[in-house]
Amino acid sequence: MEGALSVVQKPIDALAEYVRARRAELHLTQQQLAEKAGITRALVGHLEAGRLRVSPQLPNLKRLSVGLDVEFLVLVEILETGELPE
């Protein structure tokens, strides 16, 4: 059905949506999140735009979880299922 919303997204798109929303919830800029997480602002930007061709490397995903104040497994589950946590 064209135009219908899907609960399951491509995993990288789901991660992008989650990172954007969580960063906004924490009132952080991309630069502030990058500094807090110990990753580059460019990586944050690429993640949020869904411009990564492959999933982030596990060390970067772990750093991102620290920067977003979420459990590492939350991000792993998003990448495995393409579903956002409730």
C-alpha cells in the first residue's frame, strides 16, 4: 500500500530518527553530543541524516549511547529490528 506508514523502518533510518529525537530531548547540539560521546560532529550529522552505508562500529555505538544517556543495548536493538523503543 503506497503512502502507508510502516512500523518497521530500515534500521539505519530508525537509528537516525532515535538519535535526532533523543538529542533534542536532551537539548544538545550535534557538537555538544559529539563532545559528550567522544565522537566527531560529522559522525553525528551523518547518523542523524541516515547517510551511513553501514551500521556504526560498535565502539562508536557505545560512545553514542553514553552521549545520549541510554543503555548500549537500546541502540543495538534499534539496529537489529528497525523499531524504535516505546
